[in-house]
Amino acid sequence: MAEPFGIILRIIKIVTVVCAVMEIAMLALFGFLFVYRQRETSEIMLLLGTGKKRVCAYFLYSSGLISLIATLAGAVTGYYLHERVIRFITGIAGGYTTVDRRFSDGNLSVVKSLNFDLEMDPWLFVVAGFVIFVLAMLFCLAFTILTFRNKPGQRKMSGPKRQAKHHGFAEEVLNMPCCQF
């Protein structure tokens, strides 16, 4: 492979790795911001007797809806912009092929030209969107599990206390860790 095209291939590999790492970081940030930052909401839902299954379903369905819309928008946008990106890369690669051959014996040999195929299979974008959607759901599930883990010394959040009849609902809510001043 010619040296300039090897440089382009190395740059593409580096950009791909950087984009993959950034995608994982963004998915982790989404899981943290959407699920883990709503710990108090989940505690209130548990105190009201919702149950861990329903709280988990609430987080997964709502984050799944957001993730589904975002991945569909990303896949459609990627499909419609991929031709522009390939043309841009073709222009950069074309700049590497312009070599002064006026006094070279290379003009007598076979000249190879670089051709890019502008058409990509739409299923590539569907599969990429599906993988990103699954990763987003896994990050949200991980942060949902972290939400339910109790810190040492913290009361288990399993629902309202039924044996203590002298406590009213308002007192129970005010005694939550998030409402103490």
C-alpha cells in the first residue's frame, strides 16, 4: 500500500477508536444523569410502595424510549450524511495522489486510481443504531442496579412501614434522607 494511503488508513483507525471511546463515555454519562441522579425519585417511589420491579421498569422504559428516538435519529442522519463524508475523504485522498510525474518513468507503468464507493448498505446504520441502543440500555440497567444498592448503615427502602400506625404519610416522607435538613 502506498505510504500516503497508509497514513489515511492509520488516521481513520485512530478516529474510529476515539469515536468509540467517546460513544461509551456518552452512554455512561446518559445512564448516570438519567438514572443514578434520580435516586431520590426512586426512594420516594419505593416509600410509596411501588416496588423495585416497577421502579426498575420505569427507569428502563423511559430511558429506552429516549435511547430509541436518539439512535433512530442518529442512524437516519448518518445514512443521509455518509455520502458527504466519503466525498470529503476522497478529496483529501485525491490530494495525496497528485505527484509530479513529468520526468518520471512511472508514466510508462500502470497507474492505479483510488475509487471510493459512495453507496453503503442501509443495514449497516440499522445495526450500528441497534448496538448503540443495547449499550445505552445496559448502562441504564447498571445504574439502576447501583441505585438499589444500599450504603452501609442505610435503611432498606422496601416500601412503607405497615407496623408503625402512629406515623402518618407526611411524617414518613419528611423522615426520608432527602428531606432531612
